[in-house]
Amino acid sequence: MPLKAKELPAPEILRAESHPMKRYLRTDRLPHIWCSACGLGTALSCFVYALDEMQLDLDDVGVVSGIGCTGRVAGYVNLDSYHTTHGRAIPFASGLKVAKPKKKVIVFSGDGDLFAIGGNHFIHAARRNIDITVICVNNFTYGMTGGQFGPTTPLGSRGTTAPYGNYENPFNLPYVAASCGAVYVARWTSLHARRLKEAMVEAIAKPGFTFVEIISPCPTNYGRRNRLGEGIDELRYYAEKSVIRHGANPKDADLYPGSEILIGKFVELERPTFLEVYEERVMKKNSGR
């Protein structure tokens, strides 16, 4: 006989005992605060499945985030996690990596946090080839603070601070990352969950500054203001418009309303990391004195 409602286990017990990824999550903080149809739940799921596939020692993994909807990821993972001030996730992560070189350090934050107030830090961490992975969930807006336009908002798109449409040219994030020296650059949408998980595995495993962009719906703010429909409608748009082109020139990855979304792995190359160069050029010289 089916169980009566009062005999069913509490949702908290189901989460704690049955979830296959429970060891990676702070189940006491679930359910999460993200809006229905937001892509952040998918992004977090891909991340924990990537960690599970890599079978890393969780004591050797650190997650750093800044301020914004994506920044909440750090609070949901059962790892050494750091929720830093606005725009400062990358310098914090850089310091963590230098202090603990064996630790895998992942920055998980949003387009506004990483490329507006945090843009200068991104540029120089990539230039130095700091051995960290930056995962950027790009939903084209400041979702947590009311839907203002930001550095990735496509031309013509509306926001609370762009009621007549954005007229500032947005950043092409893969191109920014590649031009600054990132050794791994990929872009996927939250629809392409399996490929996104694989990209995270590759990025985390590769030494050097690696970057993964995730195009994600924000139906509450960006989607509603630009009349994109529900979250499922945005996912259908990704399915129709996404074009996988591995090895494409990141310069061609600009995003325009209604145009194709170029996705794939654009850059994978070898370059000495910051700490490798430091050991080679500084420590050896000092030891020879």
C-alpha cells in the first residue's frame, strides 16, 4: 500500500540520506534561495558532479565567490569556501593559491562581480597565469540588486538602469580571457549540462589560469524585462541558437540579441604558472647567493 502523507519521510531526511552528492553540499542550507528557472542550480550541480568525477580530496579544494546571486554557491558547497567582498574573489583566491599551492582553488562568481568591479583583478590574474579556475555564470544583469545592466548586457537589452536599452558595447568574455593569457577558455550554456561538467573537469585539472563561462537564464530580471518568456523559453532559445565550434577564435564569440551563441572549448595551451616561474626565477637565484 502507498504511504500516507503523514508517514512520508521529511524532506530534510531525504536530502541528508538520499542525495547522491550530499557529501559535497551543506544540506542544512538547502533549499537554495535562487529563483525558479534560474540556471544557477544547474551550474552548481555540474560543479559537484565534476568534483565527484575527479575524486579530489575535499580538504584540498577551496571555493571563493564574490557578491551576487552566483556568489551564494560558496555557501552551499561542503568545502573550504570563502564569500568575499564585491569584486575581490580573484585576489583572495590568488592569495589562497600562493599560500596553499597544492590546493585546487575555484572562483565561482557572476559577470558583474568578475568583470565590472572585479575586472582589473581578472585581467592581472590571467596575465600572471595564477593557477586558479574561474567559473563565471553570465546572466547579463545584476540579478540580486534589481536588474541593472552590466558589462556583459547585450546591445539594446533593457535593465532597470537602461530602460530604453543598453547602448554600451559589452565584453566578449572568452575574448577577454584569451587576450589576457588564460590557458583554457570555454563557454557553454546551462542547457549543455554534460558538456559543461566536462569543461569544469578539464579546467580544474589544468595548471594555470583557466576560465569557463556559463550563459544562464535570469527570468526574474533580465528575461522579464526583455520579454524572453519563462526560463524554459530561454533554454529553448539556447537549443536553437547555440553553435558548437571547438577551437574557434574567441574574437568571434560576441553575443547579440537574436544571434547565434558560439559555444565550445576555444583555447587550450601550455604556459608556466605564476608559482612555477617564481620557483624558477626567484627562489633558485636566492638559493645561489
